[in-house]
Amino acid sequence: MSSTARFGRAPSSTAAEPVVVARQPIFDRAENVIGFELLSPLNRIADPRAASASVLVQSFADVGLDRLVGTYPAYVRVSREFLLAVRPLPLSPEAVVLEVDASAGDDILAAILRDAVADGFRIALDDFRHTPDSEALLRLASIVKIDVARMDGETLTGTVAALRGHGIALFASNVETRAEFEDCLALGFDGFQGRFFSEPARLTGSSAPTYRLRALSMLAARGDLSSFESLERVIVEDPGLSHKLVRLANSAFFGGRNPVGSIRQALMMLGSVAVRRWATLLVLAGVTDRPNHLLELGLSRARLCELLALRDEEAESERAFTVGLFSVVDALLRMPMPQLLEELPFDERTKGALTDHHGPEGRILAGVLAYESGDFGRCTTRGVSLLDIARAYRDALDWTTDAALQLA
């Protein structure tokens, strides 16, 4: 049995053309996920009515809304043309928030949105800039999204102040750094989108988790350092980790294996590759003071990088999995990546992939990051097309959902 099959399900095969859709999380002030915006290159095609319809069909019928967002609301961009053509909307108001271009407002759009609100839909005004013409839409909106990357500090402060009296939630989009997030927190924003959450949070009055680093160092090591006996020694030192791996060996995730009588037997049934990977995941899952979505993001990236590496002759799938997973470990352990890598026995190829996106695995990680952010024009890499990524993304979401249940 291959290491990939032993560690999880192989990607599903389908004759249907894969759809290109990604999700971007939306967070509250405590960095809890409160929804996902659905992203697709079809949002930018010539016919905005067809674009909205295609994204909705892809998300609901082809991919499945549960697979994309679970129980969270989906924020879906809908064009003025789509809203004019499709009435009533064949969507659930409880599951969907309608995102409307704030600059497209007129009396006709306002009337359509008024009907949508009466049907129970929430309206989010996207890329908002305060003008006299925006008042009619503001009276209908529940949420206003402001692209903080497109405003200077003075304009942003004035816009937020002008909107505060309307009783609506303010979301900051394109928040790329922790410093920007903290500035937006101070301004009173309620929701946040961007890559800020995958940056390490600053430590205040606490030290780095040295025990976690020691375990990760042993589990991440290759060659003699990662022999089965070395792995076993690390695992048996942690009763909680031992218990979870034994339970995992007995789970349906690994095909409903027969019960085991010892830790060693359980580890042997899993195999050294699966033991190393799952033990690493369980160590990271034990970092209980960090948001769970960071670990889920790492799982998704790891699986997606692994699947894409199978299509790249220069890439190594196991290394790609490690690169995807460790791309969020700095945020999980609240340590800068260079400092973290000093403590881990990775070779220069893996380090270069993580820090500078060098090498085949680094190129794959860069493509995955671009896909996650909706930058679909920069996703492709050697041997991997946009449709390849879209197909693997679907499988990675499924695998992540199952894997997260095993880590609970």
C-alpha cells in the first residue's frame, strides 16, 4: 500500500470538467470564522449576469455548498444584471449573503434589493466608498465591506466615522498584515478578510512552546533521526499523543482495521510515513490557544500541495505535504518562520520552499496561496493547470473535513 493511500483517500476521479471556485474566510474581532466569500475567475468575465449565475451554479450544484463552507454563511457576489434577470432568487436567505458592487447603485437596484431584504436576505456592499448616491443602498445593507488597501489612513478613518451611525457591520477586506489588522481593530471594524491571520501573532509575556518544538523537530526529521524507534520514543513520552494515535489506528479513516493491543502495534499498522504525519498534526492540534482555522488551513494546504506534486515530475509529494503544513506552523506556534526553521532539521530545499517559494515544492505552495486568495492568473506552475488545482482543491476540502474530525 502506498504512503498516500495509507495516509488518506486518493483524489476522486470524475469525467466532468472541474469547476474553479475557492473560499476566503471572514473573521470576527476574536479571529473566529464567521463566513466564507466564494471566489471564482468567472467573477471577472465579460457578461456579469452569466458570471454570477456560473459561480452560483458551480458553488451550489457542482461543488456543493456544504463542502465549501460547511455551516457558515456563503458571501456570494451578485451583479446588478443577475439580480435583474433572476427573480425570485433560487437561494436560501439563511445560507447566503448577497454581495453587491457599491458603485452600481440606482433606483432599480435599490428596489430589487428591497425585495431581497423582505425575503430575508442580508446585503453586503462590496468595495464601499461613501458618496451621496450611496445612501439608498446603505439603508438596505447589513454589512459594508471596505478595501483598506485602497484607502489612506485619513480617508479610511473618515469613511468609518461616517458609517458608524447607520447601524451596520463594517468589514475590512485585503487586510494583509497583523499591523493592519490591529489598526482596523482600533477603528472598530467588525469583520476582516485577508492574509493577516496566517502571520505569527506577537508574543506578550510568554515564551515559545519549546516542548512542541522538540516534538516537531523529531517528527519532522528525516533519515536515521526519524527511524521508527525514534518516532516511537517521542510518541510514548506523551500519553495523550499515544492515546490519539492508537485510537486513530482503530478508526474508520484507516479502513476499519482490527483492534490493536499495544502502542507499537498501532504504530506499525499505521506505517512510519502516516505515523510521522499524524503525530505532527496531533502535536499542532494540541496548541489549543490558537484558532482552529489555522490548523484546518494547514491541513488543506498540505493535502493540496501533495496532490499537485503528484503531477509535477520534479516535486516530491511527501515534501510538498510538509511544506504546505508548515506554511502555517509559524502562526500556530507564534514564532517567525526563520526562527522556527532554525529549530527544525529541514534541509535547504524545504527551507527554501517555505521562506522564498524556491524549488518545485515552493512553486506549488505559491500556486496554492494564489488560488486561496482568488489570484487565479498566478496559480499555474510546471505540469499543473488551473483546472488541476480546482479538481485537487475539492478533494483537499473533503480530506481536511475528515482529517479534522480525527484530530478532535
